[in-house]
Amino acid sequence: MSTGHLSIDLTALAANWRALDAKTSVETGAVVKADGYGLGAAIVAATFASVGARRFFVAAAEEGVAVRAALGPEFEINVFSGHMAGDTALLRDYQLTPMLNSLDQVTRHLESLPGHAFGIQLDTGMNRLGMEWDEWAAVAEVVLAQHPTLVMSHLACADDPDHPMNPYQLDTFRKMTDGISTPRSLAATGGLLLGKDYHFDLCRPGIGLYGGQPYADARPVAQLDLPVIQVRALDAGEVVGYGNAWQAEKPSRIATVAAGYADGLIRAMSDRATLWADDHPCPLVGRVSMDLITVDVTGLDHDPEVLTILGSKQSVDQLADRAGTIGYEILTSLGGRYARRTTTG
Ligand SMILES: *Cc1c(COP(=O)(O)O)cnc(C)c1O
């Protein structure tokens, strides 16, 4: 069976990094966690490095290994989950910089890797990662004397510019960090777009680089073309797929397409998503199966060889809306079976 083709436009990736960088007067890093938002950490990291990114962020130390291999020794690779038990050898061997999240992590790091670079993550109200006010107050002086590379926090509601949580977290971050000489970072893509109060010394966008909301002007990066295995004619009243979930109301032509939920086309797309034959929309009908979807191509004057589900006609966010999710989930769900290639558009 021929698999889908996932094309990653390196020119668009580079343009998105440059465009976000141009919106601030401070340093711009690049978040390449979850295998570069599903597009391939090594290739996306190398692309961002080629246009000027110097600091990279991953979720787990294990993810830093591929990024280090792609970038070489010069660049800083930061790990959001900090220094967890069992991370010490990876952090040391691949020169990864943990963003320490708790007193336990600070102790572990300073004891097991004295002199090794680290940053600090503070919680300003999201209650997910980072030290809280009391914890930070107790150790700030000792920690800052060890010269962390970065003090950072993360915004919970930055995709909604009017959300009162944004100024609240900004104010809290200032109160926790004003007066220190360590570089500070608060903004991911959403925070970067909120304006310069949120920029501090470094912004660390992820999704906007990959063509996703809330960066409305992002250039699309991923195109996903899916091969049609066969096309069949149905009489009115015939049904399609598991559970007989779709029934033809009139004579129809149904294309069976080589991708399914095992490839990241989540089941919530059943009967909701649209695929494209060039400029013509074709509705996905019936349930998404593991390796296959079925698409109504009655409206076409030919049997298509390929249908496109991500591309110029449908962004990751438009597809996400149909499936009741977000562009982040569409991208990071893209499966390992696609034939991947890079393009420079
Ligand atoms: C994922 C993440 C980012 C990047 O966020 P985007 O919304 O993709 O720009 C930045 N900082 C932290 C702590 C993250 O977890």
C-alpha cells in the first residue's frame, strides 16, 4: 500500500521564524518539542538555526538528543521538564540545559551536575510547571548566585489577548523576577503577539513557526497528500464503512484513501473533515478507520489519484476545527507512516 506524502516547506518555516523574530526587539528561540511539532525535530531545528535561532526548547531530555545531533555543540538546548531522576547522564552527555521546576530538581541538579548550566521555571498561576512564589523566595538568592541561563514562566491564556489572566501572570512574573540580572522569558507564540510588555529578553514560539494559530499570518508549513486506493460507484441506499455510518442518498462515487487514525487522522474527523482534489472540496464520509478513510468524490468529473487534507485549501487549524481540536494536536498526531519530504518553496 502506498502511504501518504507529508511535505514540509522549509522556506515557510524559516519565514515564520523571521517574521516572529521581527515582531520583537529581543532574542527569539524556537520550541522543537514533540519531534518539532510532528514535522521532524532535526530538520526544523536546523532550519531555525540557519536563520538565526540560538536557543532551542524541548519537553524531555530524550528529545534533546536528536536536536543536539542536528545542531552540533554551539547551540543551547533547554529542557522544560527540568532535571528528573534518571536524566543526569543525558543532560551531561548532550550538554542539555534543564529548566528546573522545583526545589527537588534544584537540589538534584546542583548535587549531581555541579557547574552544569541550568535555568529556572516559575509558576505564575498556570499551576503546571515551575516553582511557586514561596519556594522561589526561599532559594532565589542561592540559585541566582549559581548564574542560571534563564528564568522563565508560561502563560495559560495567551491565545486570548483580552483574557485577564495575561496581565495577572505578567504582573506576577515581574514581582517574582524584577531586579535580577538573569535573562527572562515569559512568551510563547501567543505571548509574543501580545506585545512588548510580554517579551522580556527572549520569546520562545512554537506553534506559530509551524503555521498554526494564534499566529494568523503564519505561512502553512505542512502539506499532506493522500493516495486514493480505489473508487467505487454506490447506488442510493448503499452504506459505507464500519457501523454503516454513512448512507448514500443518491448514486455516489466513494474514494477509499490510504490513511486513517493510525496516521493521525483522528476518529473525530469522521463525517466532518473535507479533503481537496485541487480546488474541489470532497467530504470525508463515514467513520475513519485505522488505515483508511472514505471520501465522497461524486462531485468530481474524474477519479482522483490523490486527495489533499492539509495544504493551501485547508490549514491545520481549519482541519482541527472540523474535528473539534486544535492545530497543535493535528500536527503532533501526524503519523510515522507518511513518506516525508522537505520542499523549499
Ligand atoms: C509548548 C511551549 C511553548 C511553545 O508554545 P506555543 O504555543 O507552541 O508557541 C513555550 N513554552 C513552554 C513552556 C511550552 O510548554
